[in-house]
Amino acid sequence: MPIQTLLTSTGLVLLMELGDKTMLTTICLSAQYRRPGLVLLATMIALATSSVIAVIVGYILSTTLPIEIITYVSGILFIGLGIYTLARANSEVPDTCDNPGTLFGMFSLVLLSELGDKSQITILALAAQSTFAIMVFVGSIIAFFIVNSLGAIAGDRVAARIPLRIVKRVVGLVFILFGALIVLGIL
């Protein structure tokens, strides 16, 4: 039943992603860049890419590249972005998303953090069990869109009320914390 597959994947991914590091990353990026639409776009492209990988070639990735390597690269990327953000924290000028490298950075951060994540593994498992893999993909994208839209809006609203230098410091520290927890295998 295609509709049951759609609803199951939407519900499971939605519940898994509420409060997950991807949602928190979206909140932080939106607060930092003050461009929730562009942050949401970069996040959704990364999550769609991650979901395609899960549905189509997730099992190949897991047999050819150890998940530990992907995890460490993701953690190091978070730490690097946190240090970079802290280094620029004293500026009251909002960072812009006009640079294609910034959008690629957001995309890469979210994509690498999702590879091997519990939601990607769930999507892979649902697709493997279902004859309607496309509905698993569509359901996961719907869930990701709902959760990350909330995150992008929340980040922009928080940044509107708090001085930018404080937002950048908090975002930098959160990214460093995420990176450390990922490298240590806690997150």
C-alpha cells in the first residue's frame, strides 16, 4: 500500500528528527546567516541527497567505506566550522549566503552528519522492506521539510532577539560540542 508506506516513513522520520542534530544544525545556521530560506534549501538538498543514498546505494556505501571514517569526517567538519564561527564572532555584520562556498559548506555539513545517521538507516530499512521505495523517499522528504522549516524559522527568530556576536559564539560552541560528541561516538 503506497499511502501506508508514505505515512509510515513520514511519521518515523519526523519523530526521529525532532530535536535531532540536523534540526539543531538548521536552527544554528539560520541564526548565524539570517537567511532561513537559503538555509532550508541547502539543508533540504543535503537531506534529499542523503535519502537517495539510503534508498538506492546505502548498502554499497556501507560495504565500501567504513562508517567510522564518515563519522570522523563529519565530527571534524563540525569542529572546524565551530572554530571558524568563533573566530568571526566579534563581527556584528551578519554572514551572508551570497558565496556559493557558504551554501556548499551548509550542504556538506548536513550531508556528512546524516550519512549513517539513524534516520538514514531507517530510510534504508524501510526501502529494503517495501515495494514502494519512492514513497519511502517522498515520506522522508516531507518529514525533513517539516522539521527543518521549524528549525530555520526558530533560528531566524532567535537571532532577531539576541545580539549577533552572542549568536555566533553560541553557534560556534554548539558546533564544536557536536563535533566532539560525534568523534567520540556519543552522538
